Amino acid sequence: NRGSSAETPEAKRKSAERLVDQQIIRNEVSTGGYERATDADAGAMLKQIRNERFNARDDLLKRSMTEYRLTDEQVQAQLVWQLTVLKFIEQRFRAGVLVTDDEVRAWYDQHPEVQKVSFAKAAPQIRTTLEGNLINKDFETWLDDARKNTHVEYREAAFQ
């Protein structure tokens, strides 16, 4: 993600918290029978990343991987995991989301910048955006609850 690889105590703590979140999700995926991403899915995603972020140039992609000390296998495994998480979120939370026509219309009416196109043309994208927001909210609520119900001990010395 082209983020900083700073190793400050605060960055280490945030990384530890993300790892805990990942384990919570991993546990749910493994016990809930959710569909996992495949190597083929990850290969397609890597191709998309290469094209969009690295101007379809393998040398630029490899240079970035070297900068972050990542191997091909690590990138592949991470993409499989990220896509698995996205599939989990979609499978677990999509069914509980309903955006009404009135909500789509209200959003359209409240955002004049979108009104450059007709409501009929804008409505599908607005609906997708609103559904995505609700799915993310439900996922964050679930993850917050799962964190509260998970005992984690942090060793402060690890963050120094």
C-alpha cells in the first residue's frame, strides 16, 4: 500500500492491533465455512495492481517489492488473504443490507455535485456506495464486538 514501514512504538502497537484483527477474522473464516480466495484470484489482482500502480511494468513492481523486502510468495499469500477477507465481508454482511429507493433519492438530493447527471443514471452507483457504507459499518461493529470478547495480552517491551 506504499505505506511507511516506520518502526516506532506507536506503529508497532498499531501493527499488533491489526494482527489481532486479522486473527479474529481468520478464526471466523475457518469456523464459518466461508469461501476463500484462490491463487488464480490473487494472480488476477496482482495483474491489476501491476497495471494500475506500476504502469504495467514488472521492473517497477519488483523494485517496490525489494524496497519493502517482499518476496513473490509473500505478495501472493497476502493477496489471497486480502481477497479472502473481502469475500468473507461480502458473504457475512451483504445479506443484512437494504438500501431503499427513498434513501438513494435523499442522498442524490443532498449531493448537488452528483446532480450533473440524471437521477436514473446516478442511482445504481449511489445504491452501491450506500450499500458498501452499510456493509463496512456492520463489519466494523462486528469486529469491535469480537475484539471486546477476545482476551489479548500485549507485552509493552515488544513495542519499544
